[in-house]
Amino acid sequence: MPVTRSHRRRSTALTIFAIAGMGAIGIAYAVRTTGRGSDLSAQAASAGGEPPTTSAYPADRSVAAAARLPASAVRTKALPVGFGAADVAVGVDDTVWVAGCSGGAGECVGASSIDLGTGTVRSLPGTPVDANVAQVAAGDGAVFLLSNGYSGAPYHVTRVDPIDGRRIWSVAVPDTSVQGDPKAKLALGAGALWFSDGTHPVVEFAPRTGTVLATIAVPGDVENNGSVGFAFDGAGAWVVGGGSGTALMRIDPESKRLQIVEDSDTGFTQSLAADGRFVWTTHWTTRLELVRVDTENGYRRTAFDIPTAQVAAGDGQVWFLGYGNNDDGFLGEIDPDTGTIVAATELPIGEFDDASLIVLGGRAYVLDTATHSLMTVDPAS
């Protein structure tokens, strides 16, 4: 399993949302909710309250002690040979959307749906966007694509009809210029469409029109590496990064303010998930570890002795993919309250970097483009 940060090449300026009034530790960054291209000045202010506490490592949680799921709990469906997915968006009604398409499908510009029940892949027919579609978000009766052309032109966000690929609107992301290997992220949540790219501000768009609703300054950096991007729960949006690379930051979609609520050691974060009261991250600091932050208990941080680089959460379940440095296919479900591994299985994935973990409807799904397969893991089977 890789534990080194992927190389990045930056585009130009953007914005990140700022959060207010959480009554906890941190730094609050103000945001100007004006139109595109506005100059932003982040204003730091102490938020007061007590600093979060960090627990010691719990007792040994060796995978050897974890109960193994029966073979009947895992179903594998073959995907078209040549199918690739640069990004996966968790969907609804047993469908997910990916930035990617089947090899040889010349009409596919860069987005496809996967039926989680049947494994059927359907490519959008001829979406009129830029040459490279690296990010996808789904919801609000549409699919949203983030595209770029590597020529110094800005990123473009496009809303398309999920049935016929018809473009509804397409707008440039303000003050961006894409060169090299972009690492931007796109996500739909908290009633809006969000964009982030490293040190640039985060941009909030109106999903129906593409209007820029807010630009929010970034305190240092926002991690867009690996499966890191945005996570959403009832409290708003979450991102990670900051000056340390592992700071957890909450964004209030109403006030457009961002607050650092917990900061770990210097390093980098590889994954982020939120569900209910807990936010989950995987960090590489002095070691690779799974971290839980309790948002209802003073942002208490607990580091579990589970060395993994990918975590996903939903419907009360938390799963991780990959263990240590040499077991890429190890999949485990953990008790969110105790951090104990309650079920585990081994999956025959090809390369860890090509596998995406999804938690939806009480099941875990692993999309592995190296082996062209979709694996469904149902602990109730």
C-alpha cells in the first residue's frame, strides 16, 4: 500500500468556505460571498474553547483476531475490459457515477454510471466538455463533471442530463489555470456544488444555474490527494489539510465560514469520511493510522492502531480498505464507537491506487479498475 504523497502540480487561484460559531477550538476564516474573480482576504480569529484531547492508542487490534466474513458475503461482477474510473461519486437508487468509461467507447467523453446490483456500465453519449474529465458528482437530478484541457485554460464545471448527456450549463471555475497534473476535487452536498484545489480558495456553485455563491480562503492547503476531498454530514462540509497537512476543518454552508477544529502532527491525509457524530480520516504522520474525531465531544481525537489509507462511512457503518504496507486487499468493518474490527475479508484487488471504497445501503462496494471488477460485500449475507 502506498504511503507517499502523490506529486501535484497546481492550477491558479480559487477559494475555500469558512465556518462560524462551532464554539470549539480553531481558526475561523471569513469569506466574501460575491461574484467570480473577487479578491479574498482571510481574517483569522480565535474561536475560544478548550483544545481537543487526544487519546492513547487502544489495545491491540490485530487483523488476526478479526472475525472473517463468509465467502457468501462477497459478490464479484465483471466490468468491461478497459474500463477506467478516475473518480467515483456515491449515488442513489443503487447507482454510482464515475469519471471514466469503457475502452473503445468512442462516444464516451468521460462519465459513466454503474448499476451496483447488476454491474452494468452505461456511458453518457457524447457529453460536450473539455478533453479530460477527472471528477464527477451526482445528485439533484443531474451529473456534474469537472474537466480540464492542460493548456492553461481554466477548469470547467458542467451540469449534464444523466439520461442523454445533454449539457444544461457549463461554467469556468474563477481564477484557475490548469497545467500539468491537476488534483482538484468536485462534490455535491449541503445543497450546493463545491470545488477545491490545494492552496486555492474553495468555490461554492448553485447546482441549478452554475452561479458562484461563495469563495472561501484556504488556511494553508486543502488535501486533494488520493481519496481525500469533501465529506458531508448534518453539520456541513469537511475538508482536511491546513499548514500541517492533517488539520480537520469544518465548513458551515450557511455562514460560509471555515474553522480548524482539530490538528494532528505534520504529515498528510489520504482519506476522509463523515457519518453521524464521527468524522474519520487516515493520516501518515510518524506512522499510518486511522483517526476518529468525535464532533459531539469537544472534537476529541482518537487514533486507532489500524494502519490503512482508505476509509468510507455511511448508514452507521465504517469500513477501511488495505492494511499496513503489504495487504492492499484487506477489507474491514469497524465498530464506530470502539474502533474494534468486527468483520473482515480479503479481496483480490489489483493495485491499491486503482481501488475505490464505497459504503451505501448497509453494504461496502469496492470498484477495482485494475481487475475490471465490482465487489459487493454484505455483512448480513
